[in-house]
Amino acid sequence: MRIITAPTLGGLAAVLALVAFSPAASSGPQEPSPAPAQQRDDTGVEKARKRILHLSGGTTLRCLARETAAGWEYKARGAWKRLPAGAVVDAPLEKEVRAEFKRRSKGLKKSDLDGRAQVAAWALSNGLLEEGLQQVDRVFAADAKHAGAREAVHGNAHRFRVPPVANNPDLEAACDGLLRWAAPRSASSRELALLELARVENRAALEAALGKNLFAGTIGRRSFSAFALGRLFPGKQVKPLLTRAVMDASQPVRVEAARALGAAEHPGLVVPVAKAMVSSRSPRVRIQAAEALGNMGYAAGVQPLVGNLSALQGVTAGHSVPHSNIFVGRQFAYIQDFDVEVAQFQAVADPQINVLIEGQVTDAGVISVKEYVTPLRGAVRTSLGKLTGASPGRTTRAWLNWWDDHQGDWLAAKHAGEDQKAKTDASSG
């Protein structure tokens, strides 16, 4: 038997279909609390109210429900449906659960990601699936790697249904269906899709399918494929991920591809991206390469960014950009005068030809220098903020002064971290 929740939020309705419950999955059904006597009619049937039914298989059902002498019933598509005896282990009123959720959420600061993740886990485990996923999405928006948010989703994954992939004999078609489902969805739903992909045993075929979709025609497919590759296959599909991180026209795809490169834990990947930032002839590519360095998360990207920022400080922009002149006009020939020449006792009139120029001269400045230097500087400063955690100011000069003051400490800390990682890798190997 499959239980489907009624959609309450359009963007989340498709993900909130609950999996089938299994009485065998529970150690034993608990007796639900009886409804107050005043809520029953003369026949003993409880008045229907909005409840969250906790089922013995671990799932929840948010619906209009009532308890009868024969057991619990819920309303779906205008008809009452009866649940098997012992299927419901608890049936709190929805308004009471929502009130408790509101109490737990009250006063949460935007920066309190751990507290928000805890509230999300509570909401999901108590059947407030829409509210729980919304809280998870807020956490992921601030920190895509937040462990508490991931645990909240993983611990309640059994409450949702995603397109099955793991046991499907046609893996390519199954992956295509899951990608189509996950592509337009938020970070929390993508985390659910990732859990399903992680169960696939044919890893080589799965990697190939995700790599192929890095070049799909839709933004959602490309971004989800990059996200999944970074989580399931760190260090794989490096060349196509580099291409997506710097060259893709979509900002979400570039971000996910850069994060996937960061998951490889290979600082050498900074080199080709830094080269594109400095030497590409395309201003757009240079800006996107600077953004990619920040999203990759490697400390090795700080020095190239500072070096580029220092070079950009010497680039002239504004009123002193290179200038040139453009002439637009036409010429007319006319006889200005005559010279009289005498030859062999004869007078000859020699005409003097002159040229009249009509038109205008325009002084032109190459303003494109300013158009790409300014956003490139901004991209470099933003990436430096992500990598260093510092915020000396919004100007290039402020960042260069910060580097002059902290360069030695930063490089020492970076090398210490690299040495510690090398020792950890050696001991684990």
C-alpha cells in the first residue's frame, strides 16, 4: 500500500510522496492516544481533523484523519480510506506540531546553521516535510557542505520517494529518469537523489552516465551531474569539470563544477584555472576563472588571485583609457585660381586645383577596458574573501594592504596544513 501526502507547497509537492510503510519494519506498534470524548459523535466516530499520522514502517502521513471503532481512516481524493489495524503508532494534531516547530524556529539567527539544521531534523522526523526541507535548503544556501543538514536529510530519507535506480536493470534509462527528476529541484531534494545514486553497484557505468550529462543541453542536468561527480567520484572527470567550471554559460553549473574539483583534494588543479584567469583573451573567461578559484576552495589559489589583483591595480581605466581619432567625411575638388604663363608670345591660363574636405573628427576611448577590469577586480576580491575568510574592505588597495600585512602568516599556515594532510594521507595509506 502506498501513502501519498497532499501537496501544500508547489515547489516541493513532487518530492513529498511517501514510501510504502511496512509493519514488519517496526519493533511493535504502539497504541495511539485516544481522541477526547467530546470529539466523537453518537456512533463513536471521531471528528475528522488535520493530523500527522506516524505509521509503523517509519513514515508519516499528513492528512485529514479520524479514528473509528475499526481503526484509523484518512481522506484522499474525496474518499475515506482505512489503514490496517496497528498501522498508526501516533496521531498528533497538525496544529500542535506546527506550533512546536514555530517555537523551536523562533529566534534562530540567520548565521546559526547548526541550530537551523537541528530544527530541520526535528521537523522532518515529526512529519513536517515541507518545513523541514525548506530549513535544509536555507542551510545549504549558506554552506553546501554542512554536515548537520546532510544528516537531517539522510536520517529521514525513508520518508520520501525518488525514482529508483539501484536495482534497475536498465541503468542508463534509470539514471536518465533520476536526473530528469533531480535537475529542477532544490539542494535538499538533490541530496535525496544522491543517496539513491550511491546505491548503484556498477560504478563505472554510473560515472560514465554522469560524465556524459556534464554536456547535456539543460542547465539542471549539467549542474546536478557536476554535484554528483564531486560527491560520488572525487578526482574523476577532471577535464570536463575544468571546462564546465570556467567556460559554462550558466553560473550554477560553474559553481557545482568548481566544487567538484575542490572535492578532488588536488591543489594542482588551481594551475590551469589561474592560467585562464591571467592569459585568456576573453574578458568573460577571465572573470569566470577568478570566480572558479574561489569556489574550488584551495588555499593555493590565494597567491594567483593576489598577483592578478596587483597587476589589475596598474591597469588604467576611467578617463585615461587609450584614445584614438575617427574621421567621417568626404572631399570636393574645385578651381581655386589661375596662374598666367607666357610662352612664345601667348598667354596661357594654368588652373590651380584645391580640395575641400567636409566631415567630422571624433575622439574615441576604448571603454571596454573599464568594462572588464572593474568586474574582474570584484570577482578576484570575492574569491579572496571565500578562501581567506578575511574582509579588509571592498577596494583593491585594501586587499593589497591586507596581503602585505598577512602574507607571511598566511603562507606559513598554508604550508602547515599541507604538511599535516600529507602525514594523514601517508598514515591512512
